[in-house]
Amino acid sequence: MDPATETAAQTAVQGAEALAQYGSSMDAGTVLHMLNQAWLTTYPMAVASVIAVAVILERWWRYRGLERSTRDLTRRLVDLLVKRDLSAARALCEASTTPIAKVFLEGLRWKNIALEDLESVLATSRQETVTELRRGLWILGTIGSLAPFVGLFGTVIGIMRAFHQMATEGSGGFAVVAAGISEALIATAAGLGVAIFALLFYNYLQVRAGGVGNTFARACERFVQALLYVESGAPAGQTNGEVSRGHPLPA
């Protein structure tokens, strides 16, 4: 047999044996070992995944039941305003932990201003509240965007290491680089896994925050309508004993 052919056959046999050994030993312990070998990227990905889970749980708990509580507070507040009981309306908002209550309190501080000015005040306060609700979501977006690139960086480093080992040992073939390439690809898998997880919940929480913002907008519209009703039916220059006209009242 030609020496070159014999060498190629031996290399193919070694590659098949390495592939069979690799496939038969691909268990949890092997995966953990490869993750540990690619520590340059897998460890940062582990930290990023923990941070992502913390942000997801904190924001999910913050949004939980927020739309229902906003609608309930708005309904009770409008009922009090229809009865022209401004003191009870202010007390209700001060006792509430719903974020929209601060917006309502800001609106109750102003008397006899133009409708456009009142809506501008409420819009500014509402926007500040919605911005606070989105706090931390940028972390999920950043993790989801960077994780694939970090994984790819680990893969490149792993392949470079595998080829360096092949050059150092002076031999080639699949048997030499199989382990190094498998350890390199685990970095890409880890990066993609973290990115998919982070972006999935990032989009979900963005939609939830948008839904809460829309609920706040509708609540403010009902609030303004109720205030217009109070102003239209109150005695001139006075509303239920409150100081009126031209400046904000103390909260």
C-alpha cells in the first residue's frame, strides 16, 4: 500500500475513534468540563445570566397587577371627584402605592388652569412614571445584544488554541483538534443561549411596560374629564373649600 494512502487511512481511523469516543461520552459531566475549559467566556456569561434573571424577576414583580390596581384607583377617584369630595380624593391618592397616584396628586395641586396646560402637566408626570417602570430593561437588552459576540469571541480563542496545539505537536487530523473545537463551540452555544433568554424576556417586559403606559394614559383622560366636571359644577371662584385660581395648592 502506498505510504501516503496508509497514513490517510490511519488518520481517518483515528478521527472515527475520536468521534465515537466524543459522542459516547457527551454527558453532563463532559459539558460542564467543556464549559470550564472555555471559562474566558462562559464565566462572564454565567454572571450575565444571573443578572438577567434578577432584573426579570424584579420587573415582573413590579408590573404584577399594576394595570388592575390602576383601573381600580381611577374608578374610585372619579367617583369621589363626581361627588366633589376633593379632600377624600387627595387622601385616597396619598394612601395608594400605585404609581399613577403621584400623577393624580400632581393634577389635584392645580386649580383653574387651561385644559392644555393641565394635560401637559399630567403628561410630563406620567412620562416620568413610565420611564421609572422601564428602569433596568436596558440591562436585558445589552446582555441579549452582547452575549452572541462574547460567545463568538470564545469560539475564536478556542479554535486558535486548537490549531496552536496542532502546530506544536506537529501532527494533524480530526483527532488532534476535535476536543479543542468542541470546547470552543460550547462558548458560542452559551452565548446564544443567554442571548435568546435575555431578548425573549426583554421584549416581553417592554410590551408589559407599554401596556401599563397605555393604561396610565387612559386613566389620566378619565381623571381630566372628572376634574372638568368638578369645575363646571362648582361655585365661581371656589371648589369645595379649596383655595382657587392661578397657582398650585400644597399637596
